[in-house]
Amino acid sequence: MKVLIIGGTGLLGFEAAKQLLSKRHLVTGLALPPIPEGLIIPANYQLIFQNYMEMSDEALLKIMTGMQALVFAAGIDERVEGKAPIYDLYDKYNVQPVQRLLTLACKAKITSAVILGSYFTYAARKYPKWHLEKYHPYIRARMAQQEVALSFANAGKMDVAVLELPYIFGTQPGRRPVWTILVAQILAMKRRTYYPRGGTSMVTVRQAGQAIVGAILKNGGGHVYPIGYYNMTWKNMLLLFHRYASINRKIVTIPTWIYKLGVASIVKKKRKKGIEMGLDLVKFAPVMTCNLFIMRDEGATFLGVKPDDINLAIAMSVSASLDALNGKHMVGMIPE
């Protein structure tokens, strides 16, 4: 099978490419430079270094012609913030590209598309009383992205899979982990590590790659797949962070009201600077303080996700985060 990956050198796009290549598929990646230092590119991986958002429809269609599958592993996440309305930025990078790319993919007669989404849309479906799409621009954009993607399957134009990916552990040489932010926050605390109750679902980078490959090969029609394999409370996750960062201190679970007070201060400071965040951190408290777990049989098992060493993946993420904080040059997860 011939596969085109948008975001071909990103953490997940590159992992999917490696796994596809190992199964003798033909893979082309469209990516932004630079290549992270130390990243070894397989000899049979065709990479095109261009900004797909700046390319003409004709240029993209030329690349897509002859492809059978398309993976959208680009876009921006909730950490991106800016001037209000921030939704416009998420729409620009997450929603509009899916509309454009899948339209062109239909013209190129591509039959399968995989869109990497967020498990926050899973939370929105599971807990409608929280009205997550109303209060959080990022989640609203991810839901719009999902709707746009599935519209192509509903129209019978192609098979479309949207992967609702949770937190991901693992590293790529030369790339700064998203976990650098949390490691820095933990290191900045004195005597105790304070965190709310609750927990999350998680997968390793390898497992995310397996889900992508599985979606290409197994999905039929239009489907949303919640992807989760390991479930862990925040406290248990932080115990591992402490161990791998050589931090010896107690973890204190704070009440939700204290958590809200703390994040309200952050939101207020941002707004004074004219900055809007993708998540309203105060309204996000119900999500943050619940056990937002995903069972394996909700999507991962069907797509062929296999067991992996989550503890090792966390250890690698923490170690690389410490390297980044100590000044090692790395490419950011968010385009700079």
C-alpha cells in the first residue's frame, strides 16, 4: 500500500512511517524542516520537506496521486495559545486542513484516511453535562475536525478513522517532549508536589504507531476510535516522574477548589496580557479531577495495539525532559 503522511517527521507520524515500512508498505512523508538531531531516516522513506499549508492544490494533488491512504499527523494542540479568539487558530491548523486535504484525497482516489485527534472529544461524548465544546475552544475545534473528517465517510467517498489519542509517552531523538512542561512545574515546587485527584489514560509512542497502522489496514467506513491502553491516577504517574527525576518528596492531593483557585490565577494573568488559552482551566477542572480512563476494547484492541513497557516510556520522557531543561538543543513539539 502507498501511504502519505502529513507530519512525516513528527513524533507519531514518523513512528507510523517506520512501522509501515517494516511491513513493506511504500511511505511518503510531507514534513517541515529541520530533522531533529540524531533522528535516523530509513533509506526507503521518501520525505518531502515543504509546508503543506503553503502548497497549491495542484502541487498537493500531484503528490497524492497514486496514494491509497492518507494520515493527518499534523496540526496544533491545546498548549498553543494566543490572541482571542484562539478558536480561529485551531480552525486554521486543525479543521480547515482536514477539509482541504480530504477533498483533494478524494480527487486523487485515495480510499483510506486516518486523522489523529484528541481524547478530549471522547470526554465530551462521555460527559455531555460538562459542555466541553462550549467552554474550551480547543475541544470545540477537535470536535469540528472530527465532524468534517467523518462527513467524507458518510458521503461514501472514503474510509475515515479518527483516533482519539490520550497522553503519549516515549521519545524521538532530538525532539523536546511535551512532558518538559510538567517536569519543570514539579521541579519548581518546594518540599511537596501538589496535584489534584483524578487520572488519565495513556499509550506509548509505539502503541500510537500501531493504532495508526491498524486504522489504515482495518478500518472500514467512518469510525471514531478511543485509544487507551494503560490507565493511571495522577498520583501514581507522578510517583514515576519522581523516581525517574530523582525527586524525593511527598505528593499531596489537593482539593478541587484549591486547584480551581490556582488555575484561575493563571487564566487571569493570561487574559491581562490579551492571551486566550485553548482550555479554560477553571472549567476544565471536572476533566482534570476525574479518572478519564479508556478501556482497551474501546478501540486499541481492534486496531492491533500490543502491550508495551509504559514505565520505560515514562522514564525516557522524563529523562529527555530533564535534558531539554538543562539546555540540550531540541526541536520543539510545537512549530516555533
